[in-house]
Amino acid sequence: MKKQVTYHTIQCKVCGTEAEKPTTVTGYLCAECVIDLWDPADIPKSKKPTGYPPGWKFMKQFVHENGKVYIKGEEHPDLFNTLPPTPIKVKVKDTRSKAQRDSDKQDVLVEINKLLKEVKKETRTTYRRKLEIQIKKLQKQI
């Protein structure tokens, strides 16, 4: 059995245009008023490059290529052009294919499994710790 919905006329809160809505609706805002209220400036735009590396504000000392010196994110104009520019480390992108990465990961997991079996068999704590250190190093590669 289908529930019967009753309708009533309701006015827009802003412009007052009337529309037929179910009786459960208590407030109404027409589409035109929503568009008028919506401000496209609220949408964040893509970030523009600043010329500074990521995290430069958190460095103890950062010297820009133009000679400006920043200590903990604050500029020190008295040290302008007194220090060499800070070298920027560029991240090396992994150029391996997905199949190569998966096979390397599988090899590491097999090695970890072998070491875990050896840890269970080992009774000497010093050798067990050495094996656990090797396992941690391999887990970082995953």
C-alpha cells in the first residue's frame, strides 16, 4: 500500500515566489535565490607556486636565491645577501612500473616471512633482536 503525500503551497524565504511542496517541508528557498546567495569566491582555487620549497617556514635558517634570509620563517633584512642560498633537495620520483613495484614488494614480504620464522626458532635474545631490526628495515621498504 502506497502512502499518499499531501501538498501545500509554500513561499520562498527570500523572494516570496510560491511553489507546491509536501506538507513535511517547513521552509523553502527557490533555485534562483540559492544561485544569488552562492558566492563563487568561497571556492578555494588551485595554489600558485611561491618559489619557496615546502616547509621553508619551519627551517631554522632558510636563504632564498634572491638573498633574503629567513630564520624560523621570519625575514631578517640585516642579513640580506650575507649567506649562500640554501640548497633545495628535489624528491626523486619512482619510475618503476606497477608490476615491478608489486614484484619487489612480494620479494620483501617473502624475506620478512623467512626472518619471522627464524625469530620464532631463535632462543638467544641478541640474535633475535638483530633479526627484528632486519625485519623493521624491510617493513620500511614496503
